[in-house]
Amino acid sequence: MTSIPPDYIVDRRNLRRKLSFWRVIAFAAVLLGIVIAGLRITGGAPGTRLIPHIARLSIEGVITGDKDTLKLIDDIGNSHASAVLLEIESPGGTTTGAERLFDALRRLAKKKPLVSVIGTVGASGGYIAALGADEIFAEGNSLVGSIGVLFQIPNVSKLLDHIGVQVESVKSSPLKAAPSGYEPTSEAAKQALNALVIDSYDWFKGLVKDRRHMSDAELASVADGRVFTGRQGVGLKLVDKLGGEREAIEWLESEKGIRKGLAVQDWKKGRSLERLGIFGAAARLAELFGLESLARNFDRLDLAQTLGVLDGPLAIWQADQLQ
């Protein structure tokens, strides 16, 4: 029987140790990759929230006042953030959603200094969100304003007549489920909707007048539904100062006593793929693999998909969202 040399046994043991070491390293690398991917999808970030920082909160796309956003705002209020930087890229959304968002931001502003920065567009409900801050910054060519309320419903009655389809209904009263879109809107229904729109419009105007300290004449000059550039907005009292994130942070430091050099930490709501639409899910996956341009295109399609299912009065600037 041939004996095994001691050197061979030692070499085998060393080899096994090396293989075990690299297996552990490989497993750790895979685990780290999964964690990083999960963080990028859900909007999480490694723990810098337990130390003083400036919280960056982004309001993007159509505003619905969803529970996740409202909870995120509440979490920031209870965090170690020293101040909040509100970045707005939104044409607006539902009036109720904008109201919920505004109320949540005002509660946050009572706890921490809050400054808003309007990017490309902060119109209608997006501008309502900006009103929740203590100071509003915008770029010179940002689009702001669009103070107004809209109620739209497609009327397909002529199309149905053309193809020979008639929708019949039995209603408890003439204004029940009016307008339906299956028949021409009656004058009584138009008047009822007009009263609804005017009531929400008066609320919107009152918000602007109060938050921007405007006279009736100043309010009348901006409340006809138009959008303005940031430069125009300064003169019209819709915007406080021109600038972006850097200028907003300097304002927090000089006017609110926020310590210089604080890190800016993104706060994002969790975004599981199950909660996103098909285009939103595709955008998050494209973003995960560094395909930013493709992700933006999917986000635009997701926005168009969302606009198509909104119901009720809207505070939204409806330019071509796919441009």
C-alpha cells in the first residue's frame, strides 16, 4: 500500500481553503449585487439618513396624492434631515391629489425648512406642490403657473351612431352619471360641472393669493390658466428667485441657518415592479442596466398611460406630454 506524502496532503488542504475562500467571496459579490439592484429599483439608499443632511424629495410626473408619497413626506418630517429640497418636474394631476400633497408639505414645512426648485415644468398641481415650500426657485426657462381647473370627458356619441350602437340607461335623476360620454352633455349637466370646476378654481386661486401674498389685481393677472417662464414668474410673484439646487441650498444656509457642507440625500418611495405599470416597470429595469435614454422613453409612455385613466377634476397643464 502506497502512503500519501505529507506535502500532498498539505497542498490539498490549502487548495480546499482557497476554494472555500473564493466561494465565499463569489457568494458575497452576488448578494451585494442583488442588494444594490434592489435598492436601485425600490429607491432605497445606504444608511446616511441617520445623520444630519438635506433631504431631496422629487415630485415627478402626474400628481395623485398617493399614499406612498404622503408616507415618505411624513417619514422625512420624523427623520434627522436638517432641511428639505423639493424638486418638482410635474405638469400637475388631480385637484384632490394636489390638495393632499400640499397639505402634507405644509405639515413638513412646520417641522423643517422647505425650499422648492422647479425644473422644466411645475404647472397646475405641480405649482400647488411648490406653494407648499417656504421659498420657490425656478430656472429662467422653467414653465410655472397654469392656475386653473379642468374637467374633461370624451364624447363618443357620434361614433356610436355611426357604427350603429346605442347605449341605454335607466337613471334615478337626469344628472346621475352625467356626463356619460355616450350621449351629448345636457345644459343642466354642463352647469353642474361648471359649478364644480369654479369651486375648485376658487380654492386654487385662494391658495395662490394667500401663499404668494398677492392682491386681487396681481392674482387676476396670473390666474387665467396660462403658463409663464421662470423669469416672468419672478416679476409676477409666482417665483421668489431664479436658480436651481445650488442656489436653493445657499438660501437654506443663509436664511434658515442650515450648516454648510451637509450632504444631500435622496429620499424616494419604494417602487416594486408589481406596483408599477408595464411601461414604468420597463423603465426601472432599463434604468437598472444604465440605459437612461430608454428609461426616459418608457417613463413618457407610462405618463401618457396614466393621463388616460385619470378621473375627476384636474389641475394639470396638458401640453403634448410625449415631446
